Amino acid sequence: MITRSIAAALGLAVLLSGPGARAEAPDYKGFRVCTKCHDAQGDSWKKTAHARAFESLMAGAKADAKRKAGLDPAADYTADANCVGCHATGHGKPGGYRIGMEADEARVLAGVGCESCHGPGGRYRDLHGAASDRLKSAGDTSPRAPLAEAGQNFDYEQACAACHLNFPGSGWAAAKPPHSPFTPRLDAKYTHDFRRAVLAGDRNNPVHLHFRLRGVFKGDPLPAIRGEVQAGAREAED
């Protein structure tokens, strides 16, 4: 039986073997795969608006906000591709949310989940498992660079901007149609401050509470805000 560590090593070897091996994009797995290990973060995330983002597309939900933005509050936007991209995980990408997919599959991808910020976990999930085993068995840390090569995202600010700043005049250079109608000009509550949001504590954090990391990985790339986040991180309960 191939162990998780060996499987991860084989996956990394294929990943680094040349351009042909890198052609297929990593696929999305859904939040349940992530929260098998990151359960404390998952429990915190489930209480946030990001976790319920897909529900806001349903007919009758957020009626006042939709009306103010010129949308029909009685309409069902769950099948509108212009909306789903920012209210589900990995829409239109391998393994990601698909309009009309089976309900059981959709359940782990509806909403702004772990992979919306951290990138599709199809390849790096096994690297995480192998590195954790290595730390437990031998006390060795693992390089972080292969995670990025396998599709893990470390530029969280850009991931947030893709939805929260995707409108003309936002100052985000990559803004493009379909633009979000929910802008600070419509209501000040839509003002996006990445640093303030990520560092917010308790129920004010829109993503999840942050917990102290065990030092499984070392080296670059590191998120620019990591030091501040970890300085205020709490210990996860066993």
C-alpha cells in the first residue's frame, strides 16, 4: 500500500518533470477536504458571511441591498454566471463549482470557501499531509516553494481584490467585467480594507479566526501579512 508521504513525493516528481506535466490545472476539492485537518479554521469560517455567500444569490435574500444596486430582489441569481464567480468556489475551473451540478457536489463548493483564497488544493493537499507526517516523525520542516508550484496561493490580497475591488475606479488594475455592483459609492459598507479585515478578531473577521501554525513549512513564498496575523493568533484546541 502506497503511503501518503510516498504518494505526495510521486505527485511532486510529476509536477516538476517538465512543461507537459504542468499543463493540467490543479482541481478544486471543496471545504470538507480542507477542514479534515484545519477543523478549527473551518468551524470559524462556517459562521462567516463568506460561508453563506451563495445563499445571498437566492430569490428574496438580501432584498434591500439588491434593490439598492438595481437588481431584482425577487430574481434567483444562483444560475447567473456573472454572480456565481464571486459567490462560489472555483466557478468554471477544474473541479470547481458548476451551475447545475448535483446538490451533494455543490454543497462543498457553494460559498467563498478555503480554496477561494488559498487556491485549488488538488495537488498541494498531499504535500501538506506528507510535510505534517515528516514533522511528526522526524521533526523536519519542509520547503514552502513546492506548495506554490502545486497551485497554492500566497497572495491573499489579490484573491480578495478579485471580487471586492472588481469595479471601475476601485484602484485595482486588474478590474474587468463583469463588475460588481456593490461598491463604496453605493454604500460605504462595501469599502474594502484588506489589512483591517484579515487582522480583525472574534466575530468581526470575515474569513476565519487565525490559529498559531506549527512551523511545518519554511522559506518563501510567505504572505506579506503573515507576521502580523501570527502575532495575534490563538492556540487551536485539541
